[in-house]
Amino acid sequence: MRSRMSQKNKTTTLPRQAPAKDKPGAPKANWFLTVLVIVGIAVVIVGMVLLKDQRQPAVALSAARGSSPAALNGPIKPSSPADQLNQALAQGQPALVFMHSTTCQSCKDMMVVVDQVYPEFAGQVVLLDVDVNDGANLMLMQTLGLRYIPTVVVFNSQGQTAQNVGLMKPDAFRAFLRQRALGG
């Protein structure tokens, strides 16, 4: 009986298997390919960062297309939007500060509205086109308390302000300019 039990309880050990790298048919790690893939990914990431940091050209409003800044803004000489605003306020001129991005859809839609309505006010209200992606406009945006885009800030001839955030329909924008910039 003992011989039977000892045979039943015996465990069989399998021969030890060699690691895959020692087998003649196993693929070896291709370090060159791995390094090439990592370098490729790094180049793509660096390229994306560099392209993101490039400034996009400002989208000119149609009211400004084909006309000189003097014709658009009266006697105010072209300069930064902050300088233009200071000059307009010093001269008692109403001003429209349009803060937007060239990449947000509601900003693009508002650009169309401004393009459509502003020409009616061009001789009476100074238009200041402020691209929020231009670092030169940061101080002006902070001074005006910009939080969301698109934002329109209107100054009347006494320097009092009114603000609208978001997309406006042409008739609402027209009424806003009449009431807030021109007082009528």
C-alpha cells in the first residue's frame, strides 16, 4: 500500500523552460525602432506646441477693409486699441470696444454682426478691434474686466460704459449702440 500511495502523491516536475530571448525563433527587441518612435512622438508634440504659440493674423472687419484707419476712426491715428480708446475718450468720442478671438464660433458670428451694423455708426463711434490672443491687448482686457468672449464695451461721449457679453442679433446690436453709445 505504501508503494501505491507514494506513487499517487508524487509530483512530476517539468523540465525548466528557457526564457524567450534564448529561443532561436523569438523576436529580439528592436531598440532602434523604439527610440525612433519616441523621438517621432516628441517631434510631433514640440511642433504642436510651437504652432500653438504662433499668433494668428487678426481677422479684419469689413468696415475696416479697403478704408484707411483715419476714415474709419476719424482723427484718431492708428495705434494700439488701448491708445485709440484713450484718444477717443480724451476727444469726447463714443467708442465701441469689440473683444473677441478669431477661433471661437460665437466670436466669428459676432464679427459678421459687427461687419453688418457698424458701418451705420462709423462716422459717430470709434471701433476698437481687440483680439484677445494678442498679448499687447492684455492690459486693456484686464482694465475692462474681460471674462468671456465675445464682449462688446461701449463708451459714450461722457466716458460712461455699457457692456454686453455674447452674441447679439443685428437689430439688438444696432439698438445697443444707439442707446448706449449715442444716447438715443
